[in-house]
Amino acid sequence: MHADLLRSLPKPVCAYLYDTAALRERAASVRAALPTGASLMYAVKANGHPSVVQTMAAACDGLEVASGGELALAVDAGAKRIVFGGPGKTDAELAAAAAAGALINVESLHELRRLAALGTAPPVCLRVNRPGGGLHGSHTMTGTPTPFGIDETQLGEAMTVPGVHIIGFHLHAVSNNLDGAAHAAFVTDALTWSQRAAGELGIDLRVVNAGGGFGVDYLSGASMDLTPLSAVTVPPGLDLIFEPGRYLAADAGWYAAEVLDLKTTHGRTFAVLRGGTHHFRLPAAWGYSHPFTVVPVDEWPHPYPRPSVRDTAVDAVGELCTPRDVLTRGRHVDTLRAGDILVFARTGAYGWDISHHEFLRHDPPRFVLVPDAER
Ligand SMILES: *Cc1c(COP(=O)(O)O)cnc(C)c1O
């Protein structure tokens, strides 16, 4: 967890550490677990830090982007391939994606018609919200009413839109699935369904995009077992795309925040951090307690007593003026003092990127890349 690096940072410590070598190692291990014939894209929305994006552009087959801003990042990072999705694309974003040579995942009939009107006929996949075919995770996106994709019953109408070049389907269905065998079964079913649907609709099927959704369990430290995926058979000539974000980036990031104050009110102990949900919103958004470890900092340069607790359950809370600024509730500590640093592991994905940075206008964290010598 890079204790010495954290202790060396300016005080009060508040930082995200990102380890680009860990990103490369994870990308290599995911690739090794995927079936032959599969492509690995990184979903930029998990972590759009330019160094992370550059690392993944080199380590993966391409990048998955979901806005004009992410598209620009991916182009700057030299992505070998780009796929572009998202339920609300503007005409300008569609044109930029087509100009960048991206494979566009079209999410509605109206979007398909708007794309056709651009006149360039770039290759597209239809994102489909199938009945069934869903998976269990933290967010389910298909087999249920959502803003994502085209209802399966409307695919025939999509085929009547002139001036588009449909080469496959996009079937991203879930986020944070923890069951590898179920995920492999979903992918196999997605391939079977795509071949049948393409046959019925008259599509020359080249691409099936199975999306992302490989899960990590923040509470237990477990991750989805990828081994069942290697047994999926990819039909010859077909490009099976995976585009995970969380699984690739989560373990390459740590959020660290110094304890500014430590107090007990009405029998409950609070560690108030130089940081909070405006930097790391995920636990508040999902309603769980993110585990932390304590990096002890022994120096105490002040003449007044150092707040400290022993053998106590503490709530790790932030510096915002709201009782909802909570990262962790009731976690036991052997010893904790003001000036110690709490480190939240597995925060390389959906950490800073999903947080409401401007609320209360505190200084942002430092962003520190772990030097190779520290590994
Ligand atoms: C968010 C997203 C991903 C990545 O999801 P993870 O759960 O981070 O793997 C992939 N594809 C699409 C279309 C997405 O919206």
C-alpha cells in the first residue's frame, strides 16, 4: 500500500496513487484469461486520468469511450481502436467518432437515423436490450426497462434505415458481476443469439461486443473468476469484444487521506479526514463501507495532546458539511491518531471519476504515479 511514499507526501496527506505497472500486469492477465479471438478494450469511464488512459491504450487492443471528452482522450492517447457508446450522443459527438474511425454502438432508432444523416456510413453495432439474457451485479442494464440500447422488437425497423453499415451487436448487460461461470454463460448465449439474429435480419455479422461488468467485491477483497471465460468458443471470423473498466483499474489505485480530527460524540467515534466523498463517492453511492488500512505516522510536532483512540470501531468521514460524507462505518482499529493516514485500496476505478469534486470547493487530492522503484 506504499506507506513510505504516502508518509513522504506534503501534509495533510490527501492523494490518489495510481500504479501504471499494475495496470499493465492486470491487462496482461485479463487478456490471458479471454478466449482466443477476443479483443480487450478498456472502458475509459472507470478512470480517465491521462496516464491511466495512455497505459491502457498501449496495454489493451483499444479503448471504449462514452463521450466526446473521452473520445478526445482516447485519440490523444493513441488508442489502436476505439468503440464509442452512450445513450445520449450529440450529432457533433457522432461526427467526431466517425472521423476518428471509432466503431459506434448505436443505442436507438433515432440515433441510427441521425448517424445516417451524417452521410459517412461508419461501421456500427446495434446495442440491444434483449428480454432475458441479463446478469446479476450492481447495475443491471438489459432484460429490464433501461435507457440503454434498442428493444429487441425494434431491430427489424432498424434494418429499414438506409445509409448505415451494421456489422454487429453490443450487448453490455451488467456492472460488477462476481460470478465468472454465469458471465461465461452470458457471453456464449450472446454469441448464439447474435448469430441467430444476424441471420434473421440479414446482417453480415463481424462483431459481438459482450461489454464489461467483471466484478470486484470491495468487502471481501475477492474478484470475479475469469477462468470460465477462456472456455467460450468464438466462431471463426468474428471479433468478440470485451470492454471492462472496473476489473482492469480498481486494483491499480489507492485513495489516501490524513486523519484531521478524531472525536467521540454520543458514543460513536469519528475519524474526520482531509478528503471524503467529493473525492471518493462510490461507498456513498452504493451504500457500503469501504475497507481501509491505517498507515501510522509517528511524528507529532505540536505542543498540545494528540487525539487518539485504541481498540475502537470508528466511522471514517470526510471534510464536507453533511452527515452523508461517510466512507466507512464501524471499522475496528487497534490504534488510530490524528495525523495517521487511512488508505482505501481498490479505488483505481470509479473513484475520483464519479465524485462531485466541486461541492464545498476543498482542494483536490494530489494524483501520484507510483514510481517503479516503489514496487
Ligand atoms: C460502464 C461500461 C463498461 C465498463 O463497465 P465495468 O463494469 O467497469 O466493466 C463497458 N461498456 C459499457 C457500454 C459501459 O457503459
